[in-house]
Amino acid sequence: MAGMFRAVPFPGRGGIRPFTTRIEPNPVSGDPATGLMAQVWDPLWLLGRQWQLGELTGEDTGTPLAVTVDAQFDPLVAWHPGPFDGAESGWRALDPGELLEPLVEDESAHPLPPRAAAAVAWALQDALAELGETAAVAALVRRCGVKKDVSPAEGEPAGDWAGVNGVLAGAALDAARVADAFSGSTPGWFTAALRPGAARRRVAMAAVVEWLAWYAAEVEPAATPSSWIPGRLEYEFAVATTGAVLHAPAHGGGEIGWAAFDLEPDRDPPDAGDAETVPLTRHLLASQLTFPGMPTSRFWEFEDADLDLGQVWADPHELARVLVVEAALVTGDDWLVLPVDCPPGGVLRVQRVTWRDTFGSLWFADEQPSPVPPGGFAAPWRMYAVTEARRGGPGGRAEVAGILVPPAPASTLGGAPVEDVRFVRDETANLVWAIEQTVPAPSGDPAPVVPPPAPALPPIDPGDEPLDQVLGYELVTFVPANWFPYVSRVGERGVFLQRADLDRGDQTVQPAGVLLSEEQQRIIFAGEVPRQGVRVQRTPRLARRADGSWVQWTARSVRPAAGEGESGLRFDRTRRPTG
């Protein structure tokens, strides 16, 4: 197959006729199949050249097959809720198999909403009814039933929760009241209502004890200090292994990954008890790393239509993109994946990697000095490893803790947000507004906030003057009732925002949701509300532990908002009469 140059003219402008030159294949025999076969006519000569150049020694052409990874796994033994100052107090034990997200994000201080309390208590009511304890169920309903004292909230359809509450009152149990009734000992009125017979009473009491244990463990666990930082609209906490402390200074909610932590090399971990580092040895088969947009590795294999190498571009100053593209195109098929299984909830430190290639040679990855450094490999390879927060330390070298495997659930189910608050900037009014868009209704279900319409302005009496010569005066314009102002203040730590009370008519409207009603949420650092705003949601979540048990909690997540807001707030305005 020979190359042929062909000049193709293109019509130009102003008499200029530019040309382009391209190379086209021109098979001499007329059949391109011979050239596409890439045949080797003298295999012995090719083998001789390979021997002459040293390719047959297999020094750099062997493919890894059997790989052995020696590592150490340091389990997480404790966690610290809230701001972390390095003190010995505040650490709490982290049991094996316990998920970290419910511990950090749960709002244990808030009671169950009425609808959820009735649903939880229905499990006990149904269990006793199946045992034939109708008299005991009736006694529970009389003493611990749902009270008919909840009125519909503003913005909820009239009669929605009132109708449901009217049906539940006198027929369903309140879980919190049942737990309080059995907190000390079994009340006598319940024992008297049980059917006679020692065996039947033991079965009924076993059902009650089982329900109380489930309620205490899953529904109403022991209250822990909150990890939510109101002024920063984020979570802060720390975890500890047997030899290191990992600090999460700013977690915005959701999945807790390794990137949320920084190593605190100057902090001493708490007492780990019987926990100790576990050595791990894994024998694996190396598999090739693949990624979207990866070029094919075979000689005559063509990429599919999803890959367009012609669209790969980079500006001259984008060196990082040039390096990434170069690594993907040139050495994309040189990377191998070794999935090392380890228990969840700990730090994995790889100590040694050995493999045997297709030529039978045994290789060692990065021969280690003695003793082995804390991070494992001596080479500066820290991808996915937790390092200390760089604060200009000596030499600029960061210590390495290892690869963190957080005790996170495999998947999490999230419901509709029960509360949705937007923090937006109003440049015209020079204020930051907190807008309640969704708040919990008395039933506990999310309800959209529908503020009342603006009140009608009082009419202007022009008297004997012409209408076009009379002006009315308005002290302040109307602002929706679900908009709450935050005013700038200057403190020791800079500018912060403080929620102010805005009088609307003859009363001061209070927030209807949980978030803004918290006294600690009155103060927010000014930098937490950027120009695009921020959105805070309270969302119920459900996950399964490793042993199959369920855990539910209410988490707060922080997301960017849709931009600035316009409240329409104006002072000292004049208006003309209508009519």
C-alpha cells in the first residue's frame, strides 16, 4: 500500500485559491485486505530482533497475574460530636457495625410528630390484639391514647390533620406516652387488665418488653450532643482509631466520605480498650482499570461512536488537562486494579505489594525501608489517603494516616424534606432573608407555606384637592410572613448575621419550622450565605446496618440556592390615590 499526495482546490475569495494536501491509501494490487492483515513474513527474523534488543528477557513486558497485598487495618473505636478542641472528654464509643451518619446527623432532641408516634405505637397495639388482650389494649388507649388537642397549622388544608386526629383520638396509642408509662415499672392498671393465666401473662409482657426495647434502640435512642454548627450551617465531628485522630471540620450533610476528614497528628486518641490493629493479607488477580473515554488497547480494534478523540482539546495554559489527556491516551491501559476487601469503619495502611508476572518473575512494589513509615509506601503516593491539614508545617510534608473506610451504609433511602429554608441576599434592602418554603405540619408531614396576601392599603382622602395633587405616605411596605430578616453585625470574629424580629401589624410573626425556631440559629456567619444563597433541608432517612437492622434519622443537608431574592421592602414611600 503506497501513499499518494493529491492536491484538492477549494474556491476562495478575491481570487485567492487556497489548497489543502491529504494522504490517501492507494493499494497497488487493488485489494486493501493484504495491508489490513499486518502480516509478518519472516517470524524468525522478528524473534531474532527481539532477542537482540533484549525484549525476550521480560524485564518490562511481563503482565502481573498473582498479586499479594500485605496491609494493616486500624478500626475506628470512638467518635466525638460537635466542635473538636482536642480535649479528652466528649469521646463516645463507636461499636462495630454502627453507622456513623445517623450518629452525626440525627436530631434526637426533637420528639416524634403525632402521626409517627401513632404509627410506632400501632405495632404494640397490633401485637397485643393478636394475643387476644383486648382489655389491655383498651386500658392502654384510655391511659396512653392520642389526645385530641392538635389544631391545623397555618398553610395546611383546613380539616386535614384535624380529621385524622379526630379518628385517632380514643382509638390509637401515643408511643411517647406508652414509653413514659412503662419507664419505671409495669403499671398496676395494665397488669390488672391482662387475661388470667401465668403463661398468657408472660407472653403479653414479653411482647411489651420487646416493643419497649425496640422503641428505646431505634425510635428514641439516648440523646447525644448535636454535631450541627448553627453559625456555619454544617456539621463538625471527629473519629479516632487506636493510633490516630481524624477530624471532619465541615461536613455539609449526606454521605460521609474519606474526603471530609483531616489527620490531626498532634492529637492523642482516646483509650481503645481491647481494640487493636488487624493484619490483612489478600491474594488477588490483577484486572485492568477502565474508565469512560478510554482508548482501546488492541492494535486493530476501533473505538465505538461514544468516543471522539477529535474533541479532546486543551488551552496552552491548562497544563493539568494536558497531563490528564496525555496519561489517558498514552498510558491509559497500563493501570491495574486490586480490590482489597477490609471491614468497614477503619483505616487501611498498605505495607507491601508483591506480584508474579507472566514470565514467572517475582516483583516488589516500592521496596520499603526499615521501619515502615506510618503511611505505608515510601513514595509520595497519597491518592485517597487522609493527610494532615497543611498549615505551613516544617518542610511542607504532610503525614499520612492511610485510606479511610468510613462505616457508611451501602445505600440510604430519603423521604420528602419535612422542612425547607432558603437563605438569600437582598441587595436592594441590604439584608439576608431566611425564607420558610416547607415546614412540618402538626401531623409531622411536610406542608408548603402559603403566606397570607398583602393587606389592603388604607384609602387616601383627597378632600377638596385634585387627585393628581395629593400624595399618600407609607412607612414600610409589606413583606411576606414567611420571610425573616438577618441583619449584619460586627463582632470579634468579623461580620455575622443576626436574625431580627419584624413586626407585621400588631404582632411579631415567629418561625413555623424547627430550624429557625432554634435559638442558636439566630447567629450565622456572613460568609456562609454567598451571593447565590444557600438552602437547608431537613430530610428523613432510612438505612440498614451490616447485621440487617434498620436505623432511621432526620438529617440536615446544605445545598446552593437559586440566586438572590427580592423582598420588596421599602421605607418612607409615597403613593397616589386610586380611583
